[in-house]
Amino acid sequence: MVLPYEMMRGVLMTQQKPEWINKADYNFKEKNKFESEIKTYEEKILKYDLYEQLLYKTDIPLEEAVYSALKDLGFNDVLHHKEDKNNPDITFNYDGIFAILEVDGTTKQSDKQKILELDG
């Protein structure tokens, strides 16, 4: 069987590393530094992804993005009531004011019925 070089490299990369390779004697300090930096940047990128999702998500994923954004922005007592349809989608406190949110993602203009969901 003949494999192209790139395909063979791909196969070898999936091979499990032995546990002894992670010991300090066999570790590359520079590699560890780069992996740490990559993890830091991935966390920062996730934060930006979260805010981008506010622009295009709908339904529960949009509610989760709003919930996470409110927590990230430092609002207090942020709760996502995704299991309880008798409550608003999200509640939170801000400077002693209790707030409720009804989240609705749409690809067109929202209708009056969506606003009236908050009546009561």
C-alpha cells in the first residue's frame, strides 16, 4: 500500500502519545510556552465569538449568548429560564433594579405579538 507523504503524516499525528513523553525530561519548554499562549488566545477568541453570536443566532442559542454576554458584562443574578416557559427568558439585577428579558432572534422585523408576550 502506498500513501502520499502528507496522508502518512496525518495518520502518524493521530497516534496516541505515550505518557512518559509528558515528563519534564522529554518536554520542550518552548513548546509548552507556545501551547500556553495558544490557550490564552483561544479564550480571548471565544469571548469575541460570543458577542458575534448576538448578531446571527436565534431561539435558545441566542438566549444563551445573551445570558453569557450579560454575565461577562458583570450584571448580577443573571438567570436563564430556558426550562421554565412561564418565566421570561432571562432575568438579572442591575443597580438594585430587577430586569426581565424576552429574547427573540429573527431574520425580519418582529411583530407586535412578540412584544405582548411580556404583558403580565
